[in-house]
Amino acid sequence: MQAEAMRAETAETVGIEAVPLTPFLGAEITGLDLSREVTPEEAARVRELFFRHQVIAVRGQDIAPEGFIRFAEIFGAIEPFFISSYNHPEHPQIYVLSNVRKDGKPIGRDGAGTHWHSDSTFVEKPSSVTLLQGVEVPARGGDTLFANMYDAYDRLDAETKALIDGRRAIHRYQRKEFVFSGDRELSAAEKAEIEELKRIRQAEEAATAPSPTAQKSNKVPEQRHPVARTHPVTGRKALYLNDEMMVGIEGLDDAVAVPLLRRLCEEATTPEHVLRFKWRKGDLVAWDNASIIHSATFTPPDQPRIMHRLTIEGGVPV
């Protein structure tokens, strides 16, 4: 009771509240001004709401990269991304995602994260938190999709839980260029746009050197992580998935493991269980990689998109 009273007093004092984005996942955080330093009380309140809602959005923040970095540090130590080709020129902690081109060259990573995944599962200590800042957002496309892995695990039948509990999936960094959306609800016109962009990008790569991502493909050592992990903060069990990077399960024949992994991803991301976040300029979104998987969606080439990305150091999943 005393702890609950203290939390209530803190919430009233700092004035930060959460407005749910869906009944099952995510919240918009109100009462937070990121143009100034965040107080320790405010930071504690944000972390409390973050682990409760798993995805949080702070809307309409007109802040410089320094403010974005300050906000990210609420969650821990910022880590560098392992491909440095698209780092922000003045703030190399920030990784730039963009379909904008200057002098024929991309100013950021184009088409990143367009499959269902938790971030950086191909390293020993994957990112604990990912943050995105909407610097320039498209009028059409460019949504981000999120799915709750606590719920996905809880929905599994007893036989599947018994099969995966205690087992480790094999994660391998693989080329994933030219996959432009994890969205299952694409129209025929959008699918045609994606196929045309894929054709253009493949022709460009054939005529030039492979992208930094393609050059890294299959050169990063495999990692083995639990198929269902225990969250380091909440203690809850959650599926831990990466639809492109998971290539098998220790102790299971591939004929069983690969279809099982695909099924887990499919069942976890049915549209009725997905939060679709539609970006506005100045939005900041943070998500919990230990309990969430996400996917970018297609952005048409004529719709400029510039996003800044930061990730927070994590531990070894257990």
C-alpha cells in the first residue's frame, strides 16, 4: 500500500500521464516537455509507464538531436549501431533512417526493419530499448507496427509452450534488402509499388557496389537466444522473435524448427493484435525489445522520410 501511495504521489507531482493507444498495447505520454532537462522524478515516471505499456509515444516534440539523446538516456547507456555508414554527422550515436537521396546517394538507411523482429538479436547482448524520432514523416506510408510478445506467449497452447520452453533459437544476420513491409494489409496498388521499387533497387545494386548491409550479410557470428525469454524487469515470459534472422532451434530438426518459428511469428502478428503507429513530425517513440516485436512498413519513394534512431544497451537474454 505504501509503494502504491508513493507512486500515486509521484504521478500527481510530475503531471505525466499515459493515454492508451489501443486496449492491448502502447500509450501516448502527456505532460512531458523534452525541450528542457528531464527531472529524476519525471524519468522514473516515464520508465514506470514504459514497462507498463511497452511502447510509448511523446507527440509533437520540436527538439534538436541533443534533446533526443537526453531523452534516450532515461533508459540507460546509448550503444553504437554496428554499421556506421549512416550515422548522424554531428551526433554519431544517432543512426539515420531515410529514403531521401542527395546527389544520387541515400542520406540514411532505406528500407530498414521491414520485417517482424526484435532489434539486434544477431548479437550476444541485443538492444534493450529502441527509440525513433520523426524528423520528416511521409504523408502516405511509413507506419510502424508493434505486437505484444507477452500476449503472444500467453496465447500459445500448452503443447507449443512445452516444446519451446527452455529451447534456444539460432539467430543469423542475413541480407534483408528489398523487403519493404511487414504489413499484411497491403493493397494491390501498394504491392505493385513495392515490386517496382524492388526492381529499381536491384538494378542499382547490380550497377554499383553492394550496400553496407549487404556487405555484412552472413559475416556476423550466429547467436542463440531463448525462444521465450524472461523479461529482466517485469519477470514475465515473452516470445523472443526475429522473422528474418531466426534460422533454427537447438535440439530440433530444421524440418520441425523452421515451420514452428514461422508459425510463431504469424500467430503473434495477426492484424487484430497489432498496434499501427502513424507518425507525425516531432514524434518520439520508444519500445521495449524484450517484450515487443515491430516492423516498418512501405514508404513510397516520392514521400520523403527521415527518422533518427537510438538504441540502449541490453544484457544477455535468459
